[in-house]
Amino acid sequence: MIRGRPDGLHGYDLETGEPRWSWIAPDHRLLLAMSRTAVGGVGLAVHADENGPGEWPATCTVTAFTTDDGNVLWSVPYDFSNEPWTYDYDRFAGAIALAPDRAVVLTQGRPAAYALSSGNTVWPPIAPLKGDSRLAVCGHGIVQIGLADGDVTVRCLDASEGSIRWETRPDTGGPVREVQVLLEDPLAILCLGKGRRGVEMLLVLDSKDGRPTARIPVHGPHGELRVQSTYGLLDDQPVAAVGDLLVAMVRPPGTYGDHLTAFTLDRGTPRWTWRSEGTISGLFAFGDSVVAVSKWESSEGPDGTVHVHQLNGATGVVRAVRRLRGYQAGMRGRYHLDGDRRLVRVSHWGEGAWHPAQMFRLR
């Protein structure tokens, strides 16, 4: 298990929680982002000089590291000075992507690929996309999403060669002011429209040709999708996919507590809804199940009750329920359930009584 902190990366033993290794960003640099997953035992980190000139660092470094011991494989410089964005984690994380034997870095709308083990350049020059651009991974392809003058362009690049598999400009119902990648497989992007009447929708694209397969409104009969806040290093993705369904957190009108609603990937129609009794802080797929971590907001003090519900992904029927001890278990963080049914929670807090990581056995 690897946890990112401002000073660098830290690896922990999954069974005991004991520290195994630490990689401190060199020259008093600040960790800006890290890849959400690793490929072939290799991850990526973006770091920069926190005392550099200007309001935000412009000259950064992308470093590839091994996940078992934190050893650095290679590093490349990265100039953010001309990027059309303000600083936040989501945008830095959207500048890097990992695929089998490929690390891709985005500079001024132009993706460059490096061999994962050596750092050698492997793609020919690729034409950039205009405007605000970011990367994602779908299958074995690298997806680049560009936003310019309210129009969204999505293209898929072959991870091995860098050739363009497909490129599309999906109908978003009007000008778009912001795009977020909520899920990579299948590719689900959140499009937030411009103005008070701007259309807000979750758009699902077919990874084979970029064809839109589902358009799910943020506000609809199902309620309001809880996906507007940009998630980052500290949070799980706000949606999950299982089978032919996309499961999202929703807040139905006139109700208290978060619910889960499953939408079909081919049409975006609701299939089932599961009603929780509090705030859902974790959501992810596990095999053919959906797992939700929720915290009951008690008015009697800080000791809210935290539960883990395992739902049948096809029907939403509860398969198992476990209670987690400790209020911290239901706080903001990232969750992972492995094959031995060890539920791991990683927090951005790690001071005093707040543990940076927790592991619960769900047997």
C-alpha cells in the first residue's frame, strides 16, 4: 500500500501497517500528484520546488518508481508554465497516465510516451488538442480529452504506437465549462455546462469507437448525482461499474442520506436503487458486487456508526453487512478490498490519534 504526502511517497505493509519504505522528493520538492494505480509494479509521481518563483511551480518533474521498494527508475522534466489551467490536484493528475509498458505525460495539449522501465521516448510527435486537456486510460488505449471554447473533443491513442484509434466530439447539449473523468473503464466523463441553464450530465463513451452509449443527467427523477466535487488524491472515484451497470451516489429530492442508483451502460436508465441511512464515504466494485462504506450521522456526538454493505451488482440486494469500529473509518479517504477480504482505508490525515491507514478484516 502506498500513501502520498506533501514530502513524497510512503509504502506500508498491508498486513501489519508497518512502514516499508519512503521516497522523499529531492531538493525539498513538493509532491503534487501520483498515479491512482500502478502498472507492472511501477507508479508515477509529479513533484516540484515548493519555494520556486511565482504563485505556483511551473517547472516540475515526473518520476517513475517501483512500488515494492520505492526505487526511482527514471525522471523527466515537465514545464507547466504555459498550461491553460490553475493549480489543483485533479489537473496535475490528469497530466499523467499509465498503460502496459507506457508512461504518458501531457504538455501543452501534446502527449509524450516513455517506456515504463527505461524512460526512453517511444512515440512520434502527436498533434496537440487545443484548450484544457487531460489524460485517462481505457482498456489498453490512452484517452485524451480536450475542452476549448465550450466544445469537448475525445480521442483514443494506441498505447503502443501513439496512433489515433478514434476521435469524436460528443453532443453535450450546449457549451461546456468543465470536464472531469469520473471512471476510466468504461469511460465516464462529467460535463458541466456554462451558465445558469447549462446542461450537466454524465456521459459514457464506448471504448471501441467513442460512441456515446449513455447520457445520465446530474439532476433528474433519480435525484442529484453526488459527482460535482472534484475528487483527487484523497478520495475514491464517485462512481463504480459492475457488469452492464454504472453505479453512482445520488441524493433523492426531499430525503436525508445518500443512496446508490445503478444505471444501464447502454441507455442510462435506472435499474435499481439502494437506500442508505447516512453519508456514503466509499464506493467501489468488487467482483460482481458493489461495496459501499457509509456513516450514520448521529446527533448524539462524534461516534457515528460506520457500516460496509456488499450489494449484488445486478440487483442491488444486500449480500453482507459489517460494522467498522471507530468514527474515523467513515471519514473521507480511499478504500480497497483485496481477495483476502482485507478492507484498507487510506487517509490524508495522520497526526496524533488519526491513523494514516487502517485495515479491517471482513470475514
